[in-house]
Amino acid sequence: MPNYQFKGRNYQNGEMVTGVRFAQNEQSLAAALRNEQIMPIVIGEQSAAKGMGMDINLPSAGVSAKDLSLFTRQFSVMLDAGLPLVQCLAILADQQEKKVFKNTLQQTRTDVEAGATLADAMRKHPKVFDDLFVSMIAAGEAGGILDVILQRLSVFLEKIVKLKRGIVSASVYPAIVILVAIVIVFVIMIFVIPVFATLFEGLNAPLPLPTRVIMGISDFLSQFIIWILLALGLGIFGMRSYYKTDSGRLAIDRLVLAIPIVGGVIRKVSIARFARTLATLLSSGIPILDGLQITADTAGNRVIMNGLTQIRKDVEEGKTLADPMRKTKVFPSMVTQIVGVGEQTGELDQMLTKLADYYEDESDAAVANLLTLLEPVMIVFLGVVIGGIVVSMYLPIFTLIGNMSR
């Protein structure tokens, strides 16, 4: 049997362990080390065990949830198969096509090989691995169940990706229709209406009120189109800047939740995300106070975030989770009741998982219903706007033909 040199970390005290052992292959040695409560980091034949590190220190940037989900799934499968931690990171980095993610994984591998824990190495790249991801990795390393934690993480990320994909796909169609409608109206107003205006000037006849209104709007747009676009751009910039402030984000998020139908959809999506996140954290061994803090930071809506922050303070004072949730008036009564049952039975994580499944289904149905409702509304809106413009332009011609026939 070949002689293997290894480096690992003890699950119980976190100390680094190195040594040389005989084994049939790297997988069998990794399995033996795990049985001894040692997380294998590097395993290689003694003659080739040197020079396995890399020095790459590039800034990390955002990575899509889909990429992170795929990485997590592959990572869990490799660890479950018995591959050493550093070898898994090396393989995943080599397979990664996106340069930013590739550099991040290479730097993570270097830090782990130098003695850092996987969680500490990932914590250096917050734009790729958020607090939720790092906290769960740390819990997996501390409990010696990193492969199990990665499987839970991959399921969680896949659920989030599916939820986002459903929302995005449902919003693409109405967004395109509205954008095309705006472009068509602007083209008609700026280029078509002036042609009719020149024609009507030669008639020397009084124009109907709708025609005069449309021509006035067209003349205004033609003269001030640049200033209108500039004001629109400044308005969008100002709104984004205002949204970046705490008070602005709170006001806008509260306003969005108050919008009929749309607000209900967003609330269901936020509750599904809250339940899925907290359930995943609790089932992975994260303390409830830390889980509430991470869930609040990743809520995505300032109203939900403030509610979870207040809930965390009340739980820290010794209260149950259900009572503070009921006082915030952010969560529906069904949510607080299910959470209360979960606390009484000691199965809070399972009840939250069921709650997440229910609200994810509700979110999908709500998005589909919203899209179904938007289609006739958009058709009526386009018919009224464009049809009104066309009729207003043809009214003088109809009037002139009527006068000539008389």
C-alpha cells in the first residue's frame, strides 16, 4: 500500500493534525480519519504532497444563487464520497468557468490548506458566501457533519433559486409589454401626431377637444423630451439613493407591502424565505438567537427585518418565539400558531419547513394569479391609451367628411 501524508482538523478541539499513514487509496484514508473525528484537509502521496498550495489574492464579487447552489450540491457529493476538503475545493475551482468564483475558491483552498477553518476562509469573501452560508458551514465543522450541512444548504439554495425564478419569469412578460407600450406611445406622440397636426392646420376648421388635448401633449413632449428624460433619470437616481437610507428603505418597503395584491404576493414570498431560512439554520444546530439574527439580515424587506429584530430581542429576554411574532403584526395568525405548536412539541424546525413548503406553494399560486389578472388589465390599458390617441386623430376627419356629405 502507498504511503500517504495528510493534514486534518480535530472536530472536538479544532487542533490541526498531520501525519503519515499507509492506506489503499485517498478515499479509504479519508474515511478512517473521519471515524477518528478528524476532518481531512489535504491527503496526498508522501512524494507528491508538497507544493499543493496556491497564492491567489483577488477581490471576490457577487456570484449568482444558481452557481452557489450547484457548487454546494457538488461539494456535498464529493465530501460524502470521501474526498479530502482541499481536493474538493481544487476540483471545484478547476471546473468553475466564471473567473471570479474560480479565484474565490482557489483563495479559500489556500487559506484552508494554511490552517484556517473552512468557515473562516469563506468569511473573507462576503459577496460570495453570506452570513447564513458561513454560519452553517461553521456549525457543520463543529459538529463533524459538514457533508450533511452542505446537503441541507444545497436544498435550501435550490428552493430559493426556484422561488426567484418563478417571480422573475412571471414579471418578464408584463414588463416587456409595458416597455413596448411606452415606446409605441412616445413614437406616436413625437413623430406621428405632428404629421396630423400639419394636416389639420390646412383644414382651417375647429378641432374637437380630444384632438386638441392629444396635440397639446404631443407638442409638449416634442419640445421638452430631453428635459423629461433627464428628470426621469434624476428621479430614478434619487429614489435609489433614498432607498439606500434606513428610513427610505423602511418607507418604500412598507409602501410596497401596502399595495393591493402585489403586497400580498411579496409578503408570502418573504414569509416563505423566513421560514425556510430559520428551519435550515435550526436543523443544522445554529442557536435560535443567531438564527433569528441571520434570518433578519437576509429577509430582503426592512419591515420584515425590523419585526425579526424585535422578535430576537424578546426571545433573548426569555419569551417564546410565537408571542413576539404575534405582537409585531407582520406575520399572519396561521404562522404564529404553527410556530407555537412547533415550540410546544419541540419540533420547531420541522414545523417551519412545512410552513415554508406551504408558503412557497402559495407564492407560486399568487404569482400565477397576479399574472392572470395583469393580462386583461394591460390589454384594456393599451386599448384605451392607443385607441384613444387614434380616435382623437381621426375625429376631425370624420367631422369634415360629415360636413361635406351634408
